[in-house]
Amino acid sequence: MFGWFRKRAAAPGPEATAPGTATASSGPALQTVRTDPERLLKKLEWTVVRRLDGILQGDYRTLFRGTGFDLADLREYMPHDDVRHIDWNVTARLQVPHVREHQEDREVAAWLLLDLSGSVDFGSGQVSKRTLALEFSAVVARLLTRRGNRIGALIHAGSHHDNAFVQARSGRRHVLHLMRSIEAAQTGGTPHDATELGAVLSDALAVIKRRSVVFVVSDFISLPGWDQALSQLARRHDVVAVRLFDPLEVELPDLGMIALRDAETGELLWVDSSDRRFRERFAKVAGERETQLREALARSGVDCLELATDEPLDESLLRFLQLRKRRSQLSAGAFGAAAAARSASR
């Protein structure tokens, strides 16, 4: 039974729910509602983009790195690196191979890898994970395109054969086109299809040739093995894992007798949430899944941005950008200290 909870994407409710909906006994039904991309984008530009754009002034080029000619950083050589990027002067001075990371002189190429399988339709409040994915994509795309950068998308709609591809372009019209493509994506799999995120990541690795910033937007409710594909993607690109989650997926409140249904497999289970021991077991299994997910992301070597359905989008993004900026500063300071220490030891 608890194996089912490990990949749950169900909505609590007094009865079985229809595909693409989530009904909670504590509130009204939450359904997938079509939004006006133009109106939503204007709202996000006023409430989120302007705030983030002001904070990113002067820090933008260090947060998103490309492959152009402006030196962005130096780091130790790794087996997958291009030997043409080795800085031989630094290598000779430190006695350890180092490579140059460059910032593109004109643009940053970015991609959105969106997992819009059945489980993202869930939301215990007014915002579903699908809506959160759409808003995040719009904000990131607008932030990048305002500076002339290009962004594209690979959209997974539930079936491995139904991936939609949006070419990387720039401009506000392209952002609106991207939002409409995300809105149009429906769950393409049958009720018994489970997400194969690993296959989607492998498709992205084959499609995205040029080194780019890749945002993997998913709730990471998937068949196992995706972490290996994510690690391979991170070796070639600057990958950010954007994890979508709802508080109800971590802790189940006392709602009485409710029906839980897996939005991806269609499995339905009636449970008594008023049972304290059952809620404790639920929290334990959820905690184990959280630990395994964090460990998998850490092994893959990617940054993780967590977006909760009950938290303002701008607050989550601000916290992530500040952490990424601080880490970049610490990395630069550590490199300088290591170089000084090795020079002094000679």
C-alpha cells in the first residue's frame, strides 16, 4: 500500500475524482482552467518580473553563464570537459588542470523542460502545480527575453510520444507563444501510464546541442532511474531542478474518510485520515520520499528550486537567486584562497 503512496499524485476528496481534477473535502473542486496568456503575462510582469529584474541588475551575467568569450569563472577540469577550454597558465601555477567557463558576450540560451503529466494537476488550494509551472515558465522566459536572450521548451504531456517542442527564440510574442503551448498541453497518457522522466531527460540531451541553462520543471513523481539521466544532462548544461510540490503531499490532515487517487495510474484507495497512526505512517513514507528525492538531486549535481503551491512565486525565486549568488561569491573566494595557499606552499 505504501509503495503506492511513494508515487502518489492524488487529490483528497469525498469521492473518486475525474481525470485532470482534484476534489478536496475541505474546499471546492480545483479544475484545470484555461487562462488568457496576455492577461497573465501582464499580471506577472507587474507583480514578479519587475521585482526580480531590479534585484538582478548587475548580477545577471554571473547567475546565467553561456559559452561565449567573456571569462566567468575558473574551475578544476572534469573528465567530460573540452580540453580546448583548459587554462594552461592556471594549470601550471596550481599543478591541477583548470578550465575556463565563459559568459556569452551577447546572449544566454535557455530551455524549459516541463513535466506536465497527470500528477501536476493536483493542488490542495487555489493554485495547482500545473498553474505554478505555467507562471514560473512565463516569469523566467520574460526575464531572459527582456535582455535579448533566447528560450525554448520541451513539454512532456504525460506520454513519452507526446512531447511538444518549442524552438528557442526571443521577444515578448515568443513568450506568449510559449505560454499558449504550455496551456495547450494535456495529459496524453492513458490512466495507467506512469511518468518516465528519465526518457524525457534523455530526449532533451539529444535535442539540446549547445551548452545552455536548462530548467527541469517537475514534481519528480516518476519511475526510478531519472537521476542518472539528470546527471548526464548536468554534465553538458547548467541545470536547475525546479521541483513543484503541494503541502498536502507531505502531511495529511484529519479529513475523515477520503478517497485518494493516483492521477497517473488511476488507482483509487479509500482511507480513514482521522486515524492518527495512519497519518503518522503517511508522514513517514512522505519523509522517506523527500529524503530520497533530495539525495538523488544532490548526486546529480544540480541546483534545486522548490516551488510550493501555497507560497508566492516571487518569494521562492528571490530566495533561490540569493542562495545562488552567495554560492557564486563563495566559490570565487575559495578559488582565490586556494591559489594563494598553493603559491605560498612553494
